[in-house]
Amino acid sequence: HGVNPQYINKNYGNIFCFWDRIFKTFEPELEPVQYGPQTSIEESHNPLQIQFGAHVNYFIELSKSKSLKASLSFLASPPGMTMEKWQRRNRSPHEAGAIDIQQRG
């Protein structure tokens, strides 16, 4: 998959692109596609770290959740989401109001 913003979560069908058209994940390639991981890989020559480093980071973020519901919702979040971003995006209106009042005070 490409790491260009317009190609993230698009063009899954390597051989038969009709699947992408059926599931509306097709994106015409109008500019050169950059392939690779979305996050930078640490300077490492360890194949296990290269292969599983992103998974480890993902589970570290997942361990920061405060509830099972938050964990399951975070699992379905888009690429690049951190638990901090997820919590800001999913706070209740009551929590948002309390934070705004504290910041103004």
C-alpha cells in the first residue's frame, strides 16, 4: 500500500482491482506512489524489530486505554491514530466542557 495520504487504505486488490471498485477502495494513481511503512523504522538491521516494531508500538498505545470499550474502539481507528488523539476525539461533551472551563479559569 502507498503511504501517500490519498492512497492510505486504498487499492488492496493486487491482481484483481474489481474488488477495490466493489468495496469503493479504488483510488486512481494520479501521482507516483511511495511504498513503505507509514512510520519511520528505527535505524536497525534486526529483521524482527523491522517486522514487528510497528506492532509493538501499536500495543504500547493500546495499553494506555482506560477501558475495554476504548481499547476495542481504538483497534478500529484509522492508521496513525495514537491513544492521546483518540481520547481527544472521543471525549464526552461533559468532559469537553469541563476542560474548556478549566482552561478559561
